[in-house]
Amino acid sequence: MLNRSENLPWLALAVLLILSGLIYLLAPVLTPFLAGALLAYIFDPLADKLEYKGLNRTLAALLVMVAVGLVSTGLVLMVVPLFINQAQLLMDRLPDYLGWIQRDLLPTLTGLLGISADIDMDSVRNWLAEHAQSAGTAAQQFLPRLGNGATALLTAAVNLLLIPVITFYLLRDWDGLVARMDQLIPRPWHDQVSRLVKEIDRVLSEFLRGQLSVMLAMSVFYSIGLSLAGLDFALPIGILTGVMGFIPFVGATLGLVLGVLEAALQFQSLSGILPVLGVFVAGQVVEGMVVTPWLVGDRIGLHPVAVIFALAAFGQVFGFFGVLLALPMAAALLVAIRHLREAWLASPAYAGTGAGKAGRYNAALSSTDSVMSAPLLESSIKSLPLISKGKVRDIYAVGDDKLLLVTTDRLSAFDVIMPTPIPGKGEVLTAITQFWFNKLAHVIPNQLTGIDPESVVTPDERDQVRGRALVVKKLKPLPVEAIVRGYLVGSGWKEYQQTGRVCGISLPSGLQQAGKLPQPLFTPSTKADIGQHDENISFARCEELLGKELAAKVRDASLTLYSQAADYALSRGMIIADTKFEFGLDESGRLHHIDEVMTPDSSRFWPADQYQQGVNPPSFDKQYVRDWLEASGWNKEPPGPRLPENVVSITSGKYREALHRLTENN
């Protein structure tokens, strides 16, 4: 049976489906309440900031509502008259447009296409004139029927008045409501539910902030651009294009059609149309390469087809308000489904009866690795002098010239050691390191001695080293970590979005998240103590620390090791996105490869069959833990939080899958 933590995503999905059903049944009544809740959610951070500055919550909520009301009123008073003027201008120019269509456009189409396009434009003019003159009588015809829809109009008016009232009270009591709902969560599920809700909150808040910013930015861009192109109706077309931009391709396509049509009618020449086309081409480039990656990035991760389906489905079920809720609700469902998938892959039902949570991974290991020892958070070897305890490895002296490296099951994330061990992690890291040391020994010497670790400890200590320790040469470690990046991801992607560089190295424009770099980059960093953060350094600084000749050797060795390992891994269906090497010197000054080699701790592994540019691919490393920590609200300072059982199980499975893919049949 599934345990509590594995049941949770199913429960979350069921709750979302039940809520969706209730919303559907009560949609006519719930509209102002849902709108008020959405607005209160959006403005809660602003009220929190005012409250933090010393205002009481009621006054803070009132000030936010007043400010929002003033801004909204100002925008309406500014934009509506402009739209009215534009509409009047269109009506004034309509006869001229119709004349141009009859005089120039239709004969041109007939000559080019050989199609007779005979339209009686006088009849069109008469029809427009008749309907313009009857506009006044239309109101008279409508008024007697008003009583039939009085209830609907009254309901709409009441809802419109209720929305700000409901928003105010929800905004005032938001924190208390959240706290009371938190108290209702069953304690055994509290950590899991809190993490799930925080992740949904992060996705929704970043979507609302990012997507609304994109809509505003692109509305301004298109309005200004079309105005500079001389288009008379630049404002309505620009705003419509920007606002509709949240539907993939629809906003730009609609704006392009309207813009080109208006340019053709207004300028009646190709020279007037081309600048308008240029504005839309530039808009797509700016939105796709600058605005959206900067403001939204991969915060939702919905495929364009999924976005269109969500808008259509929610609009069909819930009406116009459903269109507004479509993407936020789809993002929340995406988070629940993502956790549901992870729980399913970690469940005995997926692995097979009796296989255990990570049964499919255990089965994939060789016979020597299929049975993992009990988790080891910290070694305790008394027969050898302890030199140091690192983030993952405990180091003991073996005589004067050798070391015993014991790889524990500790996990370090954001340079902080987590209190929860990952079962089998030490054995996996040791097996992968031995594999790479042997496979890449022709590139550079390594620190292996070939001595059995069990032979250097007492019999009662052998369980602590079996399968997870190495006896290595004692070398002088270099004070830098040699990082090689083959793909644009993580901190490199964030820096590239802001500066167009990675660790000070300029890159071509237009690269996408997770895209393969034109060539691997060598980006060294300092070595930080436990609890401190490594810092990227320039190659010039690396030369200062190591000397020019040694720095060049480290760089060349790192790039060669990465390139050969990446080619091999790709042949096994894995992509090594980036990795970290460490080097040391023997007494003669000869460079050696030391520490661990391209393990899930020091590298980013992606399944090649699931790789695509533009999104952060799934991985066979501790990225799953990093994602959980990011969503948990932890401040990335010691001590680290305890990891839930399902996170531990899934992470352990990912480590074993990496070993299986790399070493099977080797």
C-alpha cells in the first residue's frame, strides 16, 4: 500500500477536482467571491509590507484598496476617451476606406488572382448610413425589453459592487484565514501539504506577477512602436495585442492582422505596411528573447497547446471568469500532477509487488550494488586518525602517504548539510567515481591506490567502509574547483538572462534555457568551508591562485575529461549538463585527478530522451531535493530541514538510476 506521503498527491488532486466541481455548480453565486479572493491574493504582499511598516492590518488593507481604486479609475479616465476618439476617427474615415477598396484594392485583386470581386460599395455605404441613423432608435427598441433582463442586469451590478467589498474583507483577514486553514491540516500530512501549497503559491504568484508584467510591457511596446510607424489606431491595436499575449500566438497573430489591415487602409501602399510589419517582428523577438524569459522564465512550464486547451476548457465550463482563472488553475493542477507522477514512480505499485519504493532502481543495479547497507549519516572509525569531515566525505589518515575516503549518505544542498541521509547514496557515488577514474585514466593520473578499504580498518568497522570507501594517495589539493558547463542552466542561465554572460564569459544572444552551449565553458570557483558558499572566479584569478602554467593544465584537463565523459554518457542515453572536478599535486608537482568524478552530487545528469530546450529537464541527481527545498520556504541557511520520506525515496532512486545507466554491461 502507498504510505501517507505517497497518498498526498492523490489527495491534493482529488481536492482540486472537488473544488472545481463545486465552482462549476455554484459559478453564478461564486463569481464575486472568487474574483475577490483572487484580488486579495494578488494584493496581500502589498498589505503585508504596509503592515510590516507599522500600520494595522485594517488600515493597510484600506489603503491598498484606495490605491487600487484610484489607479483603476485613472486608467479608465485616461484610456476610455482615447478609445472613443479612435472609434470616432474610424467612423469618419470609413467612407474613404471603402472608396479605396472599390477603386484600388478590388481591381488589383482581380488582376493578380483572376477572381471577380464585384462588391456594390454604394450598397455597403447605404447600409452603414441606415444603421448609423437607427442607432438612436435602437435604444428605444431595447428599453421595452429591458425588463426581461432586469434580473440579470441587477445581478451583474450587485456582483460588481460586491467584488471590492469582498476583496477588502478577505485582504484584511487573509493571514488569519490562511493560519486557520493551516490548523485544519492533519498533523501527519502537515509538512507535505504545506510544501505542496507553498509550491503552488510560488507558481501562481510568479505567474501573476510575471505574466501581467509581460502583458503591460508588450502593450506599451506595441502601442509606442505602432505610433512611431504612423498608425492612427496604434493604441487599441497595441493594447489588444499585449493583453491577448497570454494566449500563445493568438495575441501576436490578431494584432498583426489588424495592424496590417489598418496600415493597408490608411497608407494604401507597401511602404506604409512594412514599418508595421517590422514592429510586430521586433515585438516577437523582444517578447521571446528578453521580456518573457526575464519576467516569466519557466515558472509555469505549460505547453502552448495546454495553455490553449486550459483557456477553452475553463471558459466553456465557468464562462468569462473561467478564462481569467484558466492559467492559474492549470498551473496549480500542474504542480499536483507533478507530485502525483513522482509518487507513482516511487510507489510499489509501479515497481512491482514486493519491490519496495525504489525497487525498479535496485533491480537495475549489478549484483554487487543491488543490496545497499543501512544509511550512514556519519562514520565512526576509531582505528584511524580522523583528518576532517566534509559535506559528504569523512577523511581518515592511512599512514603518512594515503587517505581513507568514506562517502557517507549525507546530502548537501545550497552548501548546507541536510539532517536526513539518502540510503545507498554513498555506495552509488563511490561506484560511479571508481568507474570514471578507470575509464578516464588515460587522460590524467588519478589518486586511486587499488588497496581494499576493508583491509585498513578493524573487523568491526568494515561495515562502515564496505562499498562506500576508497584508499587513495595523499596529495596536495588545489584551492579551486574546476567547473565545466556544457549547457545553459542553473545559475549560468540566470546570469545569462541578466548580462548575456556566464561567469564573465560573453555568449551569443538568443540562447535558451537548457540549450547546449557552442562549446563547453571552464568556469572555476573557490572552495568554501562547510556552511559557506563557493564563489565563481575569473580565469585570470585562477591564474593568480595557481600560476599560469598550472591553471592552463587544469583547464585543459577539465575540458578533455568533460568532453570524453559527455560523449560516453550520451551514448548511454544521458546528458551531462555540467560537472565539477578537483585536482591535486604529488610531491613531484604532477597533476592528479582527485575526490569524486562526475557523480550525481558533482554533476547535473539529464535523460536524453526527455531533453528539450526552453525548460529545465528532469534529472538524475539531487536537483529534486533542491526543488523541494526551494518550494519549502527554507532560507538556505543552517540547519537544513528534515526531508520527507517520499523525497528521500525518489532521490535515492534517481542516484541508482544514474549508476545503472552509466555502468550497465561495463
